[in-house]
Amino acid sequence: MGHHSTWTWQELLVLLGGLWLWGASAQPTPPGPTRSPTPQLKFRLAGYPRKHNEGRIEVFYNDEWGTICDDDFTLANAHVLCRHLGFVAATGWAHSAKYGKGVGRIWLDNVNCAGGEKSIGDCKHRGWGNSDCSHEEDAGVICKDERIPGFKDSNVIETEQSHVEEVRLRPVVSGARRRLPVTEGVVEVRYKDGWAQICDEGWDTKNSRVICGMMGFPAEKKVNRNFYKLFAERQQLNYRLHSVSCTGTEVHLSMCTFQFYQGNTSTACGAGMPAVVSCLPGPLFTSGSTHKKKQRQQQQGQLRIRLKGGAKAGEGRVEVLKSNEWGTVCDDRWNLLSASVVCRELGFGSAKEALTGARMGQGTGPIHLNEVQCLGTEKSLWSCPFKNITQEDCKHTEDAAVRCNIPYMGYENLIRLSGGRSRFEGRVEVAVGAGDGDELRWGLVCGEGWGTLEAMVVCRQLGLGFANHGLQETWYWDASNVTEMVLSGVKCAGHEMSLSHCQHHGSSLSCRNTGTRFAAGVICSETASDLLLHAPLVQETAYIEDRPLHMLYCAAEENCLSSSARLANWPYGHRRLLRFSSQIHNNGRADFRPKAGRHSWVWHECHRHYHSMDIFTHYDILTPNGTKVAEGHKASFCLEDTECEEDVAKRYECANFGEQGITVGCWDLYRHDIDCQWIDITDVKPGNYILQVVINPNFEVAESDFTNNAMKCNCKYDGHRIWVHSCHIGDALSEEASKRFEQYPGQLNNQIS
């Protein structure tokens, strides 16, 4: 492509921003007297802006992608095409290239389906490749957002990286070569088997902004070009692109206009030099860890936006703070421009993907924004035009999410798994002695004190999603020749990007069992559950009951009363109980299953079912300064699906030694009138208190988000009655509102201090 290529290149760019939904191949048409068999067909949705279930419909026929003309198009045609794409049906269609003009062939015209056909090839049409249309008449479809069961889901809107796939920053300054992340260097694009440069003639800050965004940085800064002039004079350079012109809002260089060089590329740039870019890293990626912590705290104090439910840094459901309460964003019109504003605001680069349909799990609470339409230049999502939400418009099944570009840190090279049955599991091995010129030495991690939070960091560091289990013994995975323990006392908060950021014993190892069988291991999973208590129900159902002791033998046996009950004059007298219902939802993307296998479940004669977890929930009454005055001994639970959302089938029930768990989209309801669904407050004096409920308090079972596991309510007790009010999930309010609420640093453990 020479100088005349700009407009044809722009036509090609229309493909960008397209999601490629690889549909099922069509059924070959049985050979008949007049028809030859239809070759393998593939289908995809393309265009921009759009959602995951709508777009320009493109078909792959005869080894070439092409479009369909809108002449005589009907909803019946759209039904057949949506089924090809894995959706159950169509809700509409679009004409006149609503999703942008395609390129290449127009494969079909005057298509006429009845609606029940297995393949678009079975419908009447003018014949493959025979059309009198232009790409201004490209048809689009809007599919019902419901997948055909068993069809692989792929509702992602992403960039297609077309002719310029890989871009990198090559550091030239000698000291910068080893340091990560690389924030400054010569911009290079992959070309044939090597890398080529871009001529910087006409290069401006908007181009730099796009490059920095791709590299995972929120902003660009000025660069000292004089130093690079020397570099350019000494090097043999190979130019590939010139006349690059970006608007600054593109998420990938291939979406900008530019021209390719032809012929002799070494003299191609004339008086110019290679494009050089310098980027500003976000708070998570600046060097110096204490500085990092300070910045992170500062940042969290100011921000009115956050990401939840993602496995990696820079991905998650978008949540925004309004009127001191966190809520979600509806995915109507959600696209890469708005997603990039979110990413940059949080200190990451531009958006890699804009996700719709609650792909990062459903949020709770209000949905604050709808139809957000950023230009891409805004400093904050709140500066973009949006609609306020009305209840009918959106549900949490439409929560928007993002995946942001983040800087390459090389963390995954310092850790590996060995001996597992798949790449998602194994014994954890860490690299030590990674100093200058040192040979990397691999060693094991002591299993003592190792748990889910530590495993979460390992899975994140390796890009393997969430932790399913953190294992303290791995004798059954004896696979590698690494036998030396090199790390002990590892204690993580769970959000770190590398195991090296967690606390540990340093060079002085302290591990009771140093044999390889006691090395730490992990099992990772791409999805995880996320449990959430329905706070309003606790508030609505709380009351006091004075229950006679003769009715509490069973509860005492199960340790559901406070310790002073042992000294009571059985069977006379009573205990005072604060009772309430609790409804625990699984809003995540995987079923919540107990960690223990059924062989170790315990039969409880009292309640006549098996208990699958030792501790599932803590119920506590605390004073406003955090001292515990009463606790509910909810020793263990039987987990089952009490009720589910529409279209979700129950899978778990406790009866007859059944499987236990909570299905995604279901909830486990413990009614206020069940034994042990209480806190024994017999010894509590009148006053103001906080009722706190914490689910999965010991992180026994992996979840995508532990910050929403605690619920708090204000309580006023006058010695006769109790008022429970202002119940909310631990992180549902702004920090400022939480501080006003509790006046003590939140407590997540169940120990009396």
C-alpha cells in the first residue's frame, strides 16, 4: 500500500472494534438435484459502537469474510443468523450499515428465510456473491441476550488489531533496559520476522497517548529528543509506518490513520527520526513500595470509581460512588471509549475490552448510570454524558465491566507450578537470587499457614484466574527435582500482584516441616463464587425472643448459646435471643461448594442433616468501639439452594445426604425460626451496639471478592426491645459514611479482643 492507501486503509479500519463471535458451522446442505453442498460457514458480529449481542453480520464463505445486503431483509432472516451466533433468537435487525460499513465481498442479497431453517444457506437468495448492493446497505442483527445451552459464551467487545498487531516500547537508555515497567523508549511495530520503527514526522502527543494507553499507562509526558537523535544516527533503522495521525482516544494504534512505507525503508524518514514515547505509570506501578502504599491509600480516598470481581489487576465490574453509596453502571451503549476513561482514571492504560452482560459478576445496590457515552478525552467517567437510571431500564444482569491494558511487569517469570494434572494446579515454586547476572534458583514454599488468600496471589501472578484452594500438603504432586524450601511465613492480604509483595520471613527460614510433602500448592480456576448477604432482610426480621431452657437442649449441644448458659439452672429459666433471617446469595460466576468432601461431613442428630463446613458465618454484637459483647455460635451450616432467580434450576439440597452448595443465581435462606439462627444476648446490657454478620470468615472457600462478606447494622437495645437499622454490606458505603457509622476500624475476625 503506497501513498494512495489512506482511504482504503480507513475502510479496513471499519472492521476495528469488532467482536468476533465465532458461530457454529452451518449444517452442510444435503446434495440435491439443483444445489451443491454449502461449504463450511462461520459467522461473526462486527462494527462499533455496539453491544455483544448486536452488530453488522458477517459471514465466512469460500475462505473470505463478507457481509449481507439489507434488501428485503426480515426478522425471520435475523432469527436464523442469531442462532448461528449462539443466541436463541433475534429481537430486531438494522439496515443501511448502522454498525459501520464492512469491507470485502457482499456475499448475500435478497435473502428470504421462513425462520426455521438450520442454515442461512437453506434460505432463498440471489446466489453467493451475486448482489447489486454497496457496503452502505450492510445488514445488522440484534439478538436476544440469551445463549443456546452449551454454546460457548463470548460476549466481549474488543479491538481487532488488524495490520499492526504488536507494538512495543524499546528502552534505549542503558540503565532502563532491566527495569520494569518500561515507561520510555522507541516505538516499534512487529514486521515480518522482526521489529520496525515509525517515522516521527508529524508525531504529536495524541499519538503518544495512544501508545502509552496500549502499554498500560494512563498518560504521556514530554521526552528529551536530543538523546534519541544520537541513537538514531548510530543505528540502522527500518521504518514501517509514517504520517501517523491519532485523535488520542483510540485504544490501539491500528485504529489511527497512517501509511505504510514501500521500497527502500532505511532512508524513508528524511530529516525525521524514530518516534519516541515517554509514559507516566499509574500509582500501582510506580517504584518504591512504601510510596506505592501511600499513593494507593491516597487514591482510594479520592476516587469515586472502582473495579470489583476481576481476577487480575485492571479488570472488573465498574462501580461508582454517588450520594455516599456504591452502585453499578448499566451496559446500554457501553463501549471502548467509555471503558478507556474508566481505565485511565484508575491509573491503567486504555481499555482492552468493554464487557457487557455482567461478565464480571452481578453487583448489588443501586445502578447509578445508564447509556454512558464518553468521547474518550474525559478525565473521569462522571464527566461523560449519561442518563440517570429508572428501575425498568436496567437490571444487575446488565452490569458493565472492563479489562484494561496494564504495564508488563514480568511477575509471571518468578513463579511456576509443578506436578499438577493441568496448568491450573500444582506445587508452588518460586525463583530466588534474581539479582544482576545471577542464575535463577528455584525453591519451594513452606505450607505452614498457607491458605486461600496466598493462593489467590499466586493464581493472579500466573494469570490463571482465582484460587480454588490453597494446599498445605502436596505429597501427591511429587514431580519436579526442586526439593529445597526457600520461602516461609507467607501472609498475603489477597490483592497483591506478586507473592514477593506479601509479608514473609525473609532469608531466615522458619518452617516446622521442611520435607517436600509439606510444600504449598494451589488449584486455580477461571471463575469463582461470590457470596453476599441480603442486608434489608436482617433489618426487617430482627426481634427478641425469651426461649425456655427446656426447649434449648439441642441448641446447647450444638454450642449455639453463650458460655454462661452452662451455669444456668436447667431446665428452669430462659435465654434471651436476638433472632433474624439471613438470605445468602451467590452472585459470582461459579457455584459455592464446601471445601470438605462428603466423607468428612458431620451428621447432626439434633437437626437431622449433615454439616459440610465448620464455620460458615459469624454473628456478633459489638460496642461502637469494636469490643465484642455477644456472639452467635453458628458452628456450621448445611448449604442448599432454597430459591433461585427465574431460569435458574436448583442443584443442591441437604436432604438424603444430598450434594451441598449454592448455585450461581440462587440463595440459601435461614429463617429466623430455625434453631441457632440467633445471637444469645442474655448477658448484654442496654445500650447502642453494632450487629455484624460475616460470611465465610476464615476464607475457607474461594470467592472473587471477600470485601463484601461482612454486613453491619446499628442496634439500639433498651433491655426489653431491640431496634435494628441502617443495615449495609461492609463496603457498600463511602469511607466517610462508614467512619461515621462505626467509629472503629472494621473487624473481620471473630475473636474477642
